[in-house]
Amino acid sequence: MNFALSIPLEHVFVLAVALFCIGLTGVLVRRNVMFVLMSLEVMMNACGLAFVAAGARWAQADGQIMFMFILALAAAEVAVALGIVLQLSRRFDSLDVDSANEMHS
Amino acid sequence: MNIFALIMGLFAAGIVAAASERVHAHAPRWISLIAFVVALIYTSSAWLGAGSGTEEYARQVLPWIPQFGIQVFLVLDGLSLMLVALTAFLGIIAVVSSWSEISERHGFFQFNILWVMAGVVGVFSAFDLFLFFFFWEVMLIPMYFLIAIWGHENRSYAATKFFLFTQISGLLMLFAILSLVYFNYQATGVITFNYFELRNASLDPDVAWWLMLGFFVAFITKLPSVPVHTWLPDAHTQAPTAGSVILAGILLKTGGYGVIRFAVGLFPEASQDFATVGMLLGALSIVYGGYMAYSQSDFKRLVAYSSVAHMGFILLGVYAFNEIAMQGAVVTMVAHGFSTAALFMMAGALQQRLHSRELSKMGGLWVLAPRMGAMTLFFVVASVGMPGLGNFVGEFLALLGAFQAHVPLTIAATIGIVVAAVYGLSLMQRAFQGVPNPDVGEIEDFGAREMTVMILMMIGLVWLGVYPQLVLDLSAPVITSLGVAGL
Amino acid sequence: MESLFYIAAVTALASTVLVVTGKNASHALIYLIVSLLSVAVIFFLLGAPFAAALEVVVYAGAIVVLFLFVVMMLNLGKGSVARESAWLRPSMWILPCLLTVPLFLGLVYALSGEPIQTAGAMVGPKTVGTQLFGPYLLAVELAGILLLAALVGAYHLGRRYMSERREEM
Amino acid sequence: MGVLWLIPTFPLLGFLVLFLSQGKLPKIVVAIVGAGSIGLSAIVAVVVGKAFADAGAEPQSQLLWTWMRVGEFVPEIRLYLDGLALVMTGVITGVGFLIHVYATGYMWDDHEEPEGFSRFFAYMNLFVFAMLMLVLGDNLLVLFLGWEGVGLCSYLLIGFYHRDPNNGYAARKAFVVTRVGDTFMALGLFLLFRELGTTEIQASLAAANIAWPEGSTMATVIGLLFLGGAMGKSAQVPLQTWLPDAMAGPTPVSALIHAATMVTAGVYLIARMHDIYIISPEAQFWVAVTGLVTLFISSFTALVQTDIKRVLAFSTMSQIGYMIMALGVGAWSAAVFHLMTHAFFKALLFLASGSVILALHHEQDMFKMGGLWRKLPIPFVSMLVGSIALAALPLTSGFFSKDAIMLTAAENPAAGMVFWGGAAMAAFMTALYTTRMILLTFFGEAKTAAHDSSGWNMNAPLVILCGLALGGGWFGLDIVSGVLPDGGITMHDHFSPIALVTMAMPLLGILTGWFVFGSSRGGSTQLPGTEFAENVRRFWYSGWGFDWLYDRAVVAPFVALARMNKNDFVDLVFKLAASTTRGVHHVLAVIQNGRLRWYAWNMALGLVFVFVVVMWEALG
């Protein structure tokens, strides 16, 4: 059974880029660390989409494999990042990413 | 004579001195004193033990990093021996001069002094360029600590300045050393850092000129010569007395030694081409240093600038490229070691008593402390270049030789001795003569300990002044081996 | 059938925008799940069922749930929504958008060219698996180490948080 | 001959004893050591001189040790005794001894520097040592050692009363100005060594005679450089300004150093190096000009001084001017002869004035003296004797020497009448200011109470020096005839017209002086009181404006320059490097502000930038 469609690769890429840019905007705009992390997830997911699409163009498995690595990376990142978020809210009683800034410039 | 043992002994004494502070706060200075006395006796015995006309008093070769042709290659020829003996002697002076000045971390203080001196002995005896550079850096860091920890009000600035100047110029030298080794390797297929082998390296004249410049800049920074002298007044002013004594008496001489041994010794032809510039810098240092010395109001700064002027004679003498002038440079090194060390000791003693180095806060001290006055007078007069004292012999020979090489520059340098009279006597006037400053209460005159070292240095200067032959005989073979033309 | 791709794409975009602009963390997470599920659909349509499954299971299932746990632990209530509104002034969007919009346009321009279709062939889990444990074995190992490190790190960070919480109670 | 080395050794030992005892010896011991060492030297000098004369005045030398040996430069510490050196040694030890004895009285109760008795004699002994090395050294380097040594002692003794900064200033001025001369001399030495390969005096003169033809440029240059050295040491124009200020020292110092011995070192140097000047008449001519200008200028200056010691100082300058001019016109022996007689009468004048000053409690202004001749008979007589010798009244010692100089000068082919005329004018002035000094000091009303407290040790030297000042001219000085080229004092016809005028000048001066200053009995300093005369007086008083000129042309610019650059402009270069680094640090620190979104934004910006560049490359 083959559900695979032949889609213009360009369109998939546009979608990936759009997702990536939305995520990037989120990272740049949000102060709440939770949203920043979510935006990061969006960005990584967009990258994964691009890889999978590229793999699909040649009907090769490599794209999916790269996606899996991105997945692993995202998982690792989220695990650690959420640990930090917990500490942040505990120590500074805030979820502002800048609340831990001790630099004086 | 076992030079390696001497150097390691000083290193070890440093560690023991540092550790001994736990036993008693004053144990380190005794250990340090004993170490230097032993070093002096050991060195002198090598001197006296050898017959006259000896060219090498000791030679030692130990393997170190054979892959790169690096050895622990130590040689004491006349010049080295003289300077090593001076090092040990001034080590004693340095320890005595800060006998009661240091109030904290005695152990680490003496550790630094001993390590600087060990490094200096290494510099004077290393004939492997890598080893030389190693010791060059070894002597730098303890000196940095001496200034940065036990210095006066503006110490970190001065220490950093000292460090940066020396380090950057040292980097140039390292670059020159490595390039020299590389070019020698290209020519011969052998990697070696051995001084004698590198001396015979056949180099393209242009390359040799640039390499010589690398060494030259490093050494004149240490010397120091105008225009890279500006670290010296700050470092001297801020350093503790022992630091100033070592800095003026010994560390500056490593620059002079380096110029003779390496800049000229390794690249005789390139140095010949460079002679006029070298002499020009020398004359410039003499005049400018003297002029700056006059404008200072801080005792130590004044003496520091006078050092710049005196070091100019070394440069002038070396680059005149004849035996008389070069001997003048060598005698100047030794004599300046005595006279300036004594003046810095005096400055330290005054600071300890008055808590100031400002000449405006002195005045009329002769009445309060006649012995200090008389001693200052003697050493000021020596530094002004009075015949019969060591500095005169050095400066006169340097000028006499330089005159044969370049008349206008010698005339300019001779003007420097007038300027020397101006600043020297003005120092004497402002500190010791005139109406006693009412703010100065009773001050303690020199005691037996201080007088002993002062008189030792006086004897040294008079001896150099009336019979410098021993020193001249020591350095003569070295100068001859440089291929300098006699007159 | 192709329309299915475009529907999924639009859903993904819309829900993602809602994630980024949302003020309530829990709601945003739900939108994120929607977005991820849409992407999973697209994976499926691209002939990558294994990736689609992982997207659902790991991303939407594990990672986002982890987020939810944290949101619950931090107890972000109504106050946090108000604070978000204060933090998110409209003017703040201008500068980042000035950056991302050109980036978007540039990337689109760069990626556009002669229209190419995807292969439309299925690459099943078996192929992926052989590849993964064949040429990519070393990378798998590295990923494993990374995950282990993350595990240890997360444990370390979280444990101190929990123990401090316990002391407070 | 073997005891020659003892002559300088005694003063050196005296110095060492006094120096090392750090002023802890009792005063009487100090006096005995201080004066005794010079006395012993004098005795040895007499013995040596007797032996020297008996041996037919053959030059003799004694090698002490080789100073140093560097290549071909092998200066020896060798003492060399010939007639010239013997005369100098005699003056130094003889007059020196008398002055030392006098000083034991003069300095005994010194209220300004009560602790300094021992120090004073230490310096004085060191001075005599250095001076003896100067005249006995057979090597220009040894001569230079003495040369600088006497300069040092001069500095130390001028600044002896160190509590007063003015004295310190005067001392430094003396040292620095003479150092300028020393620099010329050192350069002459370098040049001499380069050309002739030796600094031995006798050897180099012999070599010079062979190497250089008459009129040789090299001889001229070296001659002029040595003349520069002599100018500094002997206070000749234009390096004369230090001598009047040097009077800040105790009076015996002025007598010994700034009248009898040190300041004549320049005369000695030129006399010693006479072969050079004979080779180069041009250099010799400039020697004569220097002497003439100095003697002329300073005799006018002396006329208007108010301080008795400054009068004597300018007088000394002028008399040395005579000596230098004598050397310049070839009256070699006469110059040395005048050096000796001048040492007698000028030492006498200084010591006598010292007695006056002491009696008046350190009052030196002549206008506050007056009428002292009754109260201070011995100083008065001494002063009178010294004055007539200075003025060169016939049959005094000064007459013989000065007459010989002036008559030789008149015969000079280059500009004989100018030399003679200037010298005669100055002789007139000398008599004039001497008369003025005597009248102001000893006649007229008493203005300050005097207490004569001088003991035998102060009076005896005065009496002996009186004898020498009067009779010293009969020595005749044959002893130098073998050394100097003119073979002794040239005998002139004392009854030729020019000789008669020469002889009459001093008498004329005294008469004029009596007429001008005697009528008012010392009441007025003024010459006829017009504004012009007052300006002239001020100009003369300032020493013809040399100090003014040097202050503005040399001292002030140097000091201003020094003030300006106290912080060393070279350091600015390095400070600039440091401050640049610091500035860059501040700029970069703004970027690193710890705000995550700022970092992210910059990362994105970088990404866009890289992307744009890549695209640009790909498309372009």
C-alpha cells in the first residue's frame, strides 16, 4: 500500500522555512522561557521536516534518519532545559529568560 | 664548577625559604642570605681557582629534549662569570636592603627573590637558545610578583606594564630564535639550539638583519633604551626596595648581556650594519634619560631615569664595535649595578623612614641623618661619573671607543655627562641639603647593617675605579671572540 | 489526495503561529501538539511513515507531555497570562520580524527553482532501520551518549529542585 | 725621588681618616690631621724639590700602577715631576698648608655648621689630593681625574653651608658650568687619543710634534677643546659665571680653591700642553683673546661690587685672564710666574678678608664696613700688602709677573697693541677697584662693631703670605725654564716708553681711586650720578649680563622643558595603545550584556548576513 504522494518539493520547503521563521520569531520575541523553548521545538521540527522532505525526494532513508537525530537532540535539549526552567523559577521566582542575568554592561 | 647545581640550588633554596616561614617569620630571609653568600663564595672560588687568561670557567651539557636538539647547555666564560658573581653579590644586597621592609608573606617574598636570581644566573650561563629563553621567562614572573604583591600604591599598573613590555619583546625574541633555528635547519638539516652552532649558521644577510632586530628589540626593551624605556620608571618606583635593587642591578644587565652575547654575537655582520642606529639609540638614551631624570620629583623615578641614561652608555659602547668601547660597556654594567643599587637602597630606606619618595617632602636630611647623606653623596657622585670610581671608567671607555666610531653621536653623548651633573646634584640638593623640612621629624640614621652593605658597594666602586683590570681581563677574551676590531 | 498535504500544511502553520503568540502556556502546548500532528501527517504523505510515527510518539507524546508536566508543576495560572500580556507588547514584534521576514523570503527564493516532485515512494521502517544500524551506527551511539548526558543532567537539575521543594513542605 | 708618591698620599690619608671617623674625632685632632697632612706633603715637596734641583732639574717620573689595559689604551698612574709640576706642587702644598692652618682658626667656632669641622677638613684634604694628582699626573687621564676631583671638592666646599639653598645652587652652578668645560676637555682627550694613540702627556706632545705640521687643523681643534676645558675651570669668558657665586663657600675655600689653586688649573693645562699651541698659532691666538676679554670684563665688574669677596672673585678672574693671555702671547714662564705670585697675594687677600668677615660676624658687604684699620691691624696690613701686590706696584711680586706679561703681550705680532692696551686698561682698573676696596673696608666711619678673635693660627699665615706677596717676585722662577718653550722670564727694558706707561698705570689707578672714592671716604658707590652711569653700573655689577643671558638662553628653557615633559611624552605612545585597548573593551562589553534574546537576535542577524553573502556569491 502506497500512501506516498508526489508533492512539489518546493511547497514542502516553503512550509519548513515558514515554520522555522515563525519559531525564530518566537525565540526572539518571547520572554517567557517556556515559550522560548516551545519556539525552539518548532524550529527543530521545521528542520526535521526539511530533512524528511529531502529524503522523500530521492526515496532514501537518510532524511528520516537525520530527523531521528534531531528528535534525539530535541529530547535531550528539552530534558535539560526544563530542568533549568525549574531551577530558574525556583531561584528567581520568574520565568523571564533575563532574570538570571548578572552581567553589568 | 657546577653551574646547574648552582641554579638548582637557588631554586631549591627558594622552596625551602618559602616553606620555612612556618617555622619562623624571619627564617626565610636568613635562608635567602645564606644562599646568596654561598653562591657568591662558590662563584668567586671558580674565578680565583682558574688561572689568568682562562676562557671558560665551567661548561656543562645535560640532555633535555634531544628530538629538537635542545640541551641544558651551560657555559661560564669571563663575561658570564662576572655577571653571575655580580648577581650573587646583589642578591645579598637585595636581601639586606629589605631586611625589615617586608611585613607579610616573608617566605614567598624570599622565594621570589631567589627564583629571580636563579633565572638570572641561568640567563647569564645558558648557551642553548631554548634554555636561554626558558630562563628569560623564569626571571620575569617572580619579578612580576615582587612588584605586584609587595609594591607601593600603584603596583598593579606598574607590574602589568613591566610584564607586558618584557613579555611582548620576549615574544619577538622567541620568534627570532625559532626562525634562526629553522633557517639553520634548512641549511644544515640539523635542528639545534646550540649557541656555538647557530653562530656559524650561514644566513641570508637580509634574514640575519631581521633576526638580529628581533633579538635587539627584546634586549633594548629590557635594557631599556629610549623609546621603549617607559616601563622602567613605573616598575622601579612601585617595586619594593629589593625589587628595585634587583631590577636595576641585575635585570637591566640581562639586556646589555643579551645585546653583546646574542644580538652582536650571533649576527656580527648585521649588527655592524646596524651600528649607527644602535649608537644613536644609546646617545639618545643618555641625553633623554638625563633630561627626564632632572624633571622628576620622585626619588626613585629620578634614579630610574638615570638608569636609562647609564644604560645608554652600554648601547653606545657595544655598537661602537671596538674593544675599548665594548669594555666600557661591560664595566658600566658592573659599576651601574653597584651605584644604582645603592641609590635605590637609599630611596627605599628614605621611604621606610618618611613614607614618601617625593623630593619635595625631603630637604635638609643631612642634618638629621649625616651618614645617609654622605652615602647618597658618594653614590650620586659615582653616578655622575667621577674619575676614580667605577662608573667613570665604564663611561669614559665607552665614549673614548665611541669617538673612534662616530664623532657627532659621541659629542651628543658627552653632553649627557653635563646633564648627569645637573640631575645628580639636584637630587642631592633636594633631598639632603637646604633647610630641613619641618614636616620631617627625627629619623633614624643608617645602622651597622646598612652601613656594611653600603661600604661594600663603595669598596666595589672604588676598586673598579682605580683598578678595573680584573674585570677587563675577565671580559677581554669574550670581546675578542666577538671579532671586534681592536684599536 | 494532494489537498490533504495543503490542509495539513495550513493547519501546521496556523497552530504554530498560535503557539508562538499564545499567552497561556497550556493552550500553547495544545496548539503545539496540533502543529506536530499536522507535520506528522505531512511526513506520512511524503512516504515516511516511520518518521510520522516517531513524530507522534516522541514529539507530541513524550516531549510535549514533558512540557505539560513542567507547566503543571510551575502552576502557571491566570496571573501568568496577565504577565505574558505585559511582556508581549506589539511593538516588540517589529524588530524580530524585520529579521525573519527577509530571512523567509530569501530562503524561499533560494530554494525555489525548477519544480521538483517528491519521489512518492514509501520508505518503510525496515529500510530506515537497516540504514540506521548500518552506516549510521556511530551517530546512533553518539546520540545515545547525548541522551544519557541529558538524562544525567536533567536528573541532577530536577533532583535539587525536588529536594528543595520537599524541605519547604 | 722614591718619595714623590708621598706628596699626594698624605692628603689622601688625611681625607680617609677624617671621612671614616665620621666626625667623631675631637676638634684638635681634626685640626692636626687636616692641616698636618698638608704640612707633611709640603715638607716632602721641599725635599723632593731640593733633590730635583740638585739633580739638574731633570724631569723624573714614578710609575705607581697601570690603571687599566684595554687594547692599546693603557693609561698608567704615573707621577711626573718637572719644573712646572714642582712650582705647582709648591704652591699647592705651601699655600695650601698656610690656608689649612688659617682654616683651623677660621672654622673653629663656626656657628653655621658646628658639626662640620671634620667634614670641612676632609673635603679640603681631598681637594689637595686631587689638585696634586692634577699637576703630578703624567697622563691626561690622571690629570682628568684630578681635574674632576677638584671640581667635586669645589662643589662640596661651596655648598659647605648646605642649609642655605642659595649656597647649594651656587655649588651646583659651579659644578655644572665647569662640567661644560670638562666636556670640551674630554672631547679633546678623545680626539688626541684617536690621532696620536696615547694619552700620556709627554709622549703625546712628542708625537704631536712629529705628526702635525705647524698650523695643523687637528692641533687647532684639540687646542681649542682644551681651551674650552680651561675656560670652565679657570672661569674665563664665557664660562666664568660660576666663580662669583662660588664665594658662598667659607673664605679659606675661596682662598685655596677659587684663588690660589684650582682656578689656575686651566693655566696649568695650557702651559702643560704648550706644544699643541705652538703647533697651532691660531689656537694660541684664541687663548690670548679669551684671556684679554676676561681680564677686561671682570676688572670693570670688580669695580662696582659691594661684597668684598665678590670683588676678590672678579679680581681673580681678571688675574687669571692675565695668565691666560700670557699663555696666548707666548709668555709661558711669565704666566706660570704670575700664577705663583697671584697665589700668594690673592690667598693673602682672601684670608685677610676672611679675618675681617669673621670679626664682623660674617658681614661681607663693604658698605657696612669701614674704619677697621685700627681695630684689625694685622688684616689691614695684610690686605694692604695684598692689594699693592695685586695692583702691581713696583717691586711687589705682582709687579714682576704682570709686567713681564704685558711687555711680552705688547710684542705680539698679531695684535700686540690691542693686548697690551686692554691689559693696561685693566691694570688701571685693578688699581682703581683695589683702592676702592681698601678705602671702603678700612677707612671712613665704622659701621659695624668688630671683634678681633683671630689667634696665632690665623695671623701667622697672614704674616708669612705678606712676606711672599712682597718678596715672591724675587724667586725668578728659573726652575720652569727647562719646561716651557720661552726658556724663562724674558727680560725687558724697564725704561722703554711702553714699560714706563705700564708701570704708571697702577699708580694712576690708585691716584684716581683716592680721588674718586677717597674724597667721600667710601660714602658713595656711584660714579657720576646720571641715569646712563647708573645703567652702566648695573650692567657691570651683573657681570656684563652673562648670568642674565644664560638664565634665559639655557637654564630657563631647560627647566621649562623639564617641567613640561615630567610625564615623558614617549609613554603616551604606549598609553595610547593601552587606552585604545580599554576603549575597545568597553565597546565590546556593551555587546556582551547577558540578555539571551539579544544574543539570539545577533545570531539570527549573523545568519541572515551569511545567507545574504552566500546568495550574493551564488547569484553574482
